[in-house]
Amino acid sequence: MTMMVLVEGESPEETCARRLAKRVEGLSSLQRRPAFILAVLHGVELPAAPDPYDLSVSKRAWESEMQRWRAALREVLYDIHTLAEQTPMSVYGE
């Protein structure tokens, strides 16, 4: 079981809301990147993102999950970028 650290002057609900907002923003900031959007539009299978709504995951564990997800995502997006550079432009209709 994870122990939640409360900030002075903040209710447990406010602490949960703040943690959730940070987690959602962390995921969203990566998902708004052009390479991520292109991968989604082209149906590329991407690694599963950590669940920001699972507040039973400690801050340290969450950060570790995010680090692993970013690394896996970087690999997939690098492979896509490399493949796009090696693909003749005629394939794209140019």
C-alpha cells in the first residue's frame, strides 16, 4: 500500500487532484508532440502508457514508469523516423 504525502494546508482530495493533474499533463505533453501524433495517424503500434488515474502508484514508481515509457516511445519513434528517411519519395506520391 502506498502512503500519500499531504501538503500542509491541502486536503487529501486536493492532493489527489494535484497529483492527477500533474500525471495527466506529463502524458499529454508527450502525446501532443508531432512525432507521436503522426505515429497515431499512421496506425503505428505504440507502447502502452502508464495509467495516470492509478493513484495507488507512488510518485517514485510513477516517475519510473514514465521513464520506461518515454524510452520505449523514443525507440519506436526513432524507428519510424529512420524508416521515413530511407523510403523513396515516390512512395509518398511525390
